Amino acid sequence: MRELNLTHGAKFSRIYAQQVEALDKHRRKGRQTVVVEHVHVNDGGQAVVGSVLAGMGGGSQKVGNNPMRQSR
């Protein structure tokens, strides 16, 4: 009987974890977060420092003076 109770407890714990994960996905509505930790910019390359929002037009936009920008 004890073994049966432990088996059921483990099963219910897994189901609960799956439900919590599904609820979290539903609340986020599929949004994903990407964290970039290391980037290589070769000579002649360009990089953007700061937040980039996807789906904001797609055309080229001029970026003002950025104090974080370094020239090589």
C-alpha cells in the first residue's frame, strides 16, 4: 500500500508541474526571451547595443549618437 501511495504521489507531482508550466506558457502568450551573452563584431562590422524590438516596421532607421558605441 505504501508503494502504491508513493507511485501515485510521484505521478501527481509530475502532472502538477506540467500544469504549472502550461499555465505559465498561456500567461506569456508565446512570448520568448532571448539573452545574448557574447558577440563577435569583426572589422567593418556593425552592432547595436541596447534593446531591439521586432516587428517595428522593418525599414532602415537612423540611430542617433550612441555613447556606448566604440570605433575600432
